[in-house]
Amino acid sequence: MVHSRRKPLELVPLGVGAFVIATLSLSALQQEPAKPLGPFGLSQMNTSDGKRASIDDFYLSQDCSLCHPRQWTELRGSMHSVAHEDSLYRHFAELAREEAGEDVYTYCSSCHSPAGVATGLIPLMTEAQLPDEARAGVTCDVCHQISGLRGERGPLGEQGNASFILKPGRQKFGPLSEISRNPAHSGAALGEMSSSEFCATCHTVAHPVNGLRLEHTYAEWKGSIYAEKGIQCQDCHMRTVEDAVLVARTLEPVEVVGTLARKGPERSISPHYFVGGNVDAAQLGGGARHASMARARLKSAASLSLEAPDSVENQGVFDLDVIVTNVAAGHDLPTSLTELRQMWVRILAFDANGEVVFESGTLDSDGELSEGAIRFGSGLVDANGEHTYKPWEAAGFAWKRTVPPKGSVRERVRIVLQKAVGPVTIEASLLYRIAPPHVLREVMGADAFEPEVVVMATTTHSIEVER
């Protein structure tokens, strides 16, 4: 193989669709300075011998493409492949290092650059000094050198915070008990690699000091019908968007047949796209193809419907029920960093002359979401009860509202018509973006970009206006 080296708390009132309100007390929110919990700091990462690994035991994913071209083609441009160099993450990580210290920065890096942390090069080296293998994010070698999981024995008592065991070397781990003989590496079976618990090691994130669960994606899946039916994370995220939609509709896995290696036999395979909802992948260092797949995935994830009277009196008042349903995501919508993710409903009502007689969920001149919109996500607060978007400052949630798998959330909006010329047409759209523009500007500075707004679903309703 070719081995390269380049060395004040605001509580949101309950509506028809309820918000989750966290009960916060200052005594419960006091934070102590971060202290390493294990051999690799604040994370649950470990190696098979408890010692630092050698960077020479980690290869770049393009090295693996010599024998596994399909997997590299699928992985290349994914957010996994740029996990450490994703420009938004880089700015957040450097801000965390500046404000919270090297221990917290290393904790973040345990999932974004496992090779860098396992070798001790993070935090020992500066970013410019790190070799390519440490900067390459979640590579083939990172996942296929995991020999076991340790969440149940770790300080969280569950999978999360990089709760895996790395065993770097020529032996690679995968779902198969046997692999074809080859000069590059041997193989060993790791049953957990085909389970959602494997993904949970980095997709459950808890604050390393106060234990607040910041990312709940695994737990959201665990309590869903997908888990009940045995559908794993891999059944959707290691599939094309079309296959993932089919899995969500039937709640049965879709088998994909192909080759694992260049000269290998055809068998069941798992494509390595790992597509989520990041439509700004190309802006962040990933690929346009993965951004396009993310856009398609978002457009398939939810449905939107309206319930309203068929007619109202002129200048009358009526209630509009907005129903958002999670039809194709095996976790909540939105998920992951819900304090950043924005999913909301835009409502526009036009009369027969095309005049706007009601609007909600529109963006202002700075691209910020207007007050009073039907919004999904969460609001983080620090130990003083002040709003924050910085995970290391988090002490609780002021509110959290998401749509569970196969579940619906209903919200009622009161509309007052003022001399509208009928009929009135109501247009509703479910929209999504990765973060509000002001956060990107504050964190990324001159590198900030305008986040793409994706229309996930739309619907209309017509109302006659009686004089």
C-alpha cells in the first residue's frame, strides 16, 4: 500500500404541540473544571492495550482504495471523510480550545480525529503540524480498527463520547468472520459493527463534565419502531436515499449486492455514503454529490398537512392546525446538535388579489427567523440560565421540541382575516437549515456562508370568504 505522510433563561409557553421545558436550578448547574477521566482524557476512547498508538498504524482512506475502490468512491466527500477539517467544526473546535482548554478540544477530537487522539498527536501538535492521517477524519482505518465497544463499562454507563476500543495494526475488523487472503491485512469479525450501538459511540454526546446529553440520536432510535423491527442505523445511512425511503416505508432492510474488494466475489454489501441532512457539505469541505443526496433525504423525511375550515366570514377569526409528521427518519427531526439545527414552518396566506393577509415563519433581511414561528430544535442555556450555542457551556435546555420517528406534532395557529378578498389560499412549507446565519458569522467570521434552506415538504389549503 502507498502510505503518504505530510507531517436569562427564556421559557417557551406550551401550545397544542408541547415544548419540553427543562427544570433548572443553579446548584445543579455548577460546573467544575474539566478533568481527564481515562487514558485518553475526557472521552471514553481506549486502545486494546491502554497505550498510545503509532500514527504509522493508520492509513488514509485513499490508500485503501487500491483494493476497495467502491467504498472510497462512496465515502469521498462525506462528512465522515472531512470530520476533522469540516470548516464549521474547525472554527467551533478552535473556539472550544480557546475558551474551554485543550482537554475539551481533545474530547471533541476523539470522534472527529480518533487517530490524532489515540496517538497523542492531539493535543501535542498544532493543527499545522499534524500528519494527514490525523487530519483525515473518520477514515476506513478508524472504523475497521475498532475491536470492541466499552460504553457499558465507561463513565457514562452507555455508548457515547467515543466509547470504542481501537486496536491499530494489520488486522482489520468487520462484519464478516472470514475475508479473502491478501497481502495488505487480515480480518476478524466484530458483530457490533452492524449494530446501531456501533454508531452510538459517536452519535451519543454528553457534556464531559456535567453529563448533559447534547446529542440523543441513538436514544431517539432506540425508543422507535425502527429499533423494535430491528432496523439499524446502517440500514438507512449505508444505503442510497431511495433504498432508505423504502426501508422507512416497509420497515424491512434492503439488501444490496456487490463486491467488497476489487477481485472479490459478489455478496451482500453496505454502501459507504453515510449521508445525513447536511446540504452544505460542499461548503464545509465535503462533496457536491453528498450535498445533493442530503437534500433528497431531507425532502423525503417528513410530511406536512393542514386542517382548517372550508369557509370563514370576512374579517373573521379561524384556527389553522399544522401537522408535521416524521415519515422516514429513524430518529427525531431534527436530531444531533438541535441547538443549532433549525426546522420550522413558514405559512403564507394570500387573498384572491395576491395580497398577503397572514404570514409566519418568514426570514428577515439578515436571514434570521421571525419571532412566533412554529419551530423545532432546542435552546441551550449555561449555568447562569443564559442562552448559548456553545456545547462546552451547556448546562441544560430551556426548551426542546422534535418530531419522533413515525410520530406527528400538531400546532394551532390563530389567523385573523382583515377585509380579505376570497378565496384565501394558505401555503405552508416545512423548512430546514443547519444553523442560523448569525451563529455562522459569529463562529466562522470571514469564512461564514449563507446556509442553504431546504424545503422539506409543502401543502396548501383554500378557504372561501363569506361576505
